[in-house]
Amino acid sequence: MILNETKIRKVNSNGKAIKLNDGDGLYLLVHANGSKYWQFRYAFAGKAKVLSIGKYPEVSLVEARDRKIDAQRLLRDFIDPSSHKLQQKMLVTYQHRNTFFAVAEEWLNRNKVVWTPRHADRTWRRLEIHVFPDLGKRPISEIKPMELLWVIQKIEATGVTDTCVRILKICSAIFRFGIVTGRLEHNPALNLRGALKPYRETHFPALKARELPSFLGELDKLNTSEQNKIAFRTLLMTAVRSGELRHSRWEDVDLEAGEWRIPAEMMKMREEHIVPLSSQVISLLEQLRAMTGNGPWLFPSQQGRVHAIMSENTINSMIRRMGYKGKVVGHGFRSMFSTTLNEHGFNRDAIERQLAHMERNGVRAAYNRAEYLPERRFMMQWWADFIESRGKAAVEFSIATRSPVTGTAFQGFTASPFLN
């Protein structure tokens, strides 16, 4: 039947839900409690669907018919009215949150699920210091390239060119997010890289393998706690990142299996990482367990209850006191690990897997976390023997199937099947 305002006002559902048809798929749904809602029934891609139009009398009969006609126009253009309505609702929601700060906040919240907490905090802090004071309250669609360049050049004037590059990269990602969420049409950060001073990326300073004997000698003589020395040697022999070492828990270490499984949330690439433990590292951790095994952390803070774990400055502070400031940092031992193993013919893929680097090659990226594990076990024992031989200084190291320290064959191997 064709509806009119009188019929609609007088309808009584008698405690049951009923439908009053108006034709062409439009009807008024009257609930048992008497509330009335306009709905439009249609078919899209072979499926029956329903579009909610609104509540009566907020949406009148005339307006409901107009909205039905609008929906029919969309259908003629092969557009699903329900999907279109949802998109428009999302667009309105996004456009009301249109400041650079609001868009940046949404961008960070979507990305931090795959970032480490430290990286997320550092990214947000850079925005708070360098960008939000000037651009945070500005509508993101109104920010022009010159405005952003001015912000970047203020950072550049302080001499921290590397920070300029990072900030520009972060801002560009935020603008791209703003584009896909309907807040702006063009990315003002594009092409600004050429307006910055030339920047050459610098790598972490690292020791040469030939410098290890004197370095390890200084470590032995350093006046610091035994826990700190164990931490340093563990970092050196496992080639993990210092943050991964500091946040390591006893529950992640299996000394009997000779494995340390670093949880995904602690890894830069958000994937669990297996570190095979050499006999030397197992010995170090057995000593450490007598010191810290009653708590959750391998390396808890030794400064009372101010911090739960060892400070991020501990390793580099030890390096400075040993007289190696500017020559090496904690992260630099990973470079030495990679360089030395590559020079001695180990498989590059196994080395990269042990360093937990994300492969740019799509095929290699599909490898699971345990890929090359037998080879990596051999490699980590080789590396620990190499470090120990440098510490003893008198041992002539040779790449072979026998340990340069013990003179015995590596357990499980009668030859070196993994070396190229």
C-alpha cells in the first residue's frame, strides 16, 4: 500500500513488529514498542540487502522517499548504498579530526601495533619537540610545503641534519595517511628532500677484529660489577641489540636447549627471534643465574628500585670508561659480527637471519623464524670461540672445523658443511 502521514501516525503495532510498505522497496518498520524506522530493501551483486534511512518522525515520509531515490541512483551506477553511507559517515568523522596533531595521533596508533614501544615513543617525542609547536593545531589540509620546509629548516639550523631527514620522513607518512582518510589531497612533504642540506648516513662506530685483544683486556681490567661484565660479554657473543639484552627475562632462556627466544614485542621487526647459545654464553648465564635468577630479569637494575632493568646507558658508559669513546658503541658489535662472519665465508642469509634483519627480498622475507637454525648454531659457537680466542690473544685463529679454543671438533659436525 502507498503510505501517507495519517496512516503512519495512526498505526498500532499491538505489541508486535510490523512492516508498512510504501513501494519500490521502501517500508516503515514499526517495532513492538511503537518506535518507527524507515528502511529500504534492495539487491546488490545478487545479494538481498537493507539500507537504514532513519527514524520517523525525524525523517518524514517525503524525505524517506527522496533518500530511496538517491539510493536507487547509486544502484544504477553500480554503487552499494549501504557501503556508500558507511564511507560518508567515516569521511565526516575523519574530517572533524582534521588538525595535523589529530591525524598524527591516528597514524601513530595504527602503526605502533607493529613497532617496538621504544620506536613509537621516540617517533612521538620527535613530533612533540619539532613539529607540533608550529603545525599541531593547523588543519592538515591547509599546510603548505613552505610551512613544512620552514619547520624542517629550523631543525637544520641546529646542525642535526639526520634528524631533519627523519622528521621529514615521518611527516610525509602522516600526510599520506591524511590523504587516504580524506583529510587532504596532496602531500606537502613531497620533493622537499632536495631543499635540505646534503646528508650522508653514518654507521655506528665499530671495532676491527684485530682490535679485540686490547679491547677485551681493558674490559677485564674495568672496575665494574660482575653483572655488567657478563652483560657486556653476552652482548658481544650473541650480537643482539642492547635493548633486547636489557629487556631479556629468565623465562625466555632455555639453558638446557641452548636457546634464547626473544619475544616478538621486543624485536624491531615484531617477530620472535631465536638466539642459539654457545657454550661460553651458557656458562656466563649460569654464573648470572646465581646473581639474578630469583627475579624475572636477566639484568635487573643495580640502582635500587628506580628502574626495573639495567640502564640503556650502561654499556656505552663502560665503553667510555675503557677509553673507547667514539671508537665503538654497543650497537657496533653487530657490525663487527656481520663483517667478520662474511669475511670468513659464512652464508650471508644465515648471518642476516641471526641479526634479525628484515629481508627486502620478498622470497627471503617469507622464511620462518627458525630458518638456517642448524647453521646458526654452528655459527654462534664459531663466533664465541673467535671472541674467546681474541681474549686469550696467544691463540692463532684459523677458520676450520675445530674450535680455536678447545682444539676439538664442534659438536655435531665432523666438517664445516655450512662454509662456502
